[in-house]
Amino acid sequence: MMLRMLPLLALLFLPGCETFNDAMIRYMLKEPGLSGRFSDQIRNGLRKWEKTPPAALPNEAPPPFLDQG
């Protein structure tokens, strides 16, 4: 019985995946515990990103044949 319900459930969510995802994100951000955790994850990710050293760039320009527009 459960195996027959799984494809039906998938078909119900496929057309409205974007709407369903938007609704879930809105719900998670309104939920006090979850929104705090999301904010913490975003803040920690931003701090990690800011701590990474800048990318090393080459000292010389690339050859002109690489610049094809």
C-alpha cells in the first residue's frame, strides 16, 4: 500500500515544487527556533568566507590569443 502511495505523492509535489519550497522556507523563517539557527548558520558561513585569504592572481597578463572577446 505504501509503495503505491509514493509515486502519487511525488506526482502531487512535482508541479508545485517551487511553491512548496517557498512555503517551507517562509514557515522555517517564521519559526523562532529554526529562524535563529538559520541566522546563525548564515552568520557563521559569512565569517568563514571573510576569513579566507584572497585568491592568488597571476603577475602577468594572459596571452592575447586567449582574449577572443
